[in-house]
Amino acid sequence: MVHLRSNQRLFVSEDLLGYIDKLTSDGVIPYQVDLLQLGFCEAVQARLQPASSFSRHEITSDTNILGKRKIVIEAVAQWYAREIEIERPQDSSELLDFICEIGIAGGRKLRERWGDRRKRQIQADIATLTNIKD
């Protein structure tokens, strides 16, 4: 299994950056990387394809911010690549790109779904999203 290196730079698309800033400043999520992780979860559940054709914007220079979820995200990403019939990432750079591209695709979907919802409504949806059921 391929693993992320601790010094790799997580990124989102430029079009999500303002939305991430709004969510963090409103106190909906504590860290910018949270939308990337939630987007990753949403994309896998909705079986979305990775985002493409976007400008990257670095949100953190340390993949260790993923904490205990890092190994789970690594494993799910490699499984998910097979599920959607994309070549599995061969090294840590490809894995990081795939994780971020999936997170961006899901983040865009969440931005559309949350639209004009209020903080509590979004947080309730986040609770539902992270409580995965069969």
C-alpha cells in the first residue's frame, strides 16, 4: 500500500478557497483541510470522479494534519481508485493528487448542497455525512 509522506502539501481548487474561508470564519469547520476530508467522504459515497482542470491552492504543507484518519484515507483512496476503474496511485505524489482531486469533487458537491444553509444545518449534515451506514 502506498502512503503519504508527512511533508506533502495538501491542496484544494481555487474555486473552493473562498468557500472554505467562509466555513472556517463562520465556525462551521475548524480547519481548511476539513472541507477536503468531508469532500473526500462525500465523493466516495456518491461515487464521484476526481476533479480535473483546476488551479491548485495549497491549504497546508503537512499531511500529518490528517491525524489518525490518514491511514484510513490512504487505504480508502487506493480501494476507491479500483472501484471507479482508475489506475491505482503508484507513489505518494500520485496518491496525494488523487485524494485532493476526489476531495475537491466532493467539496464542490457539498458547496452546491449547502448553498444558503445556516451553520447548524450544515453541521447537522456533516454529522450525517460522517456517520456512515450500510
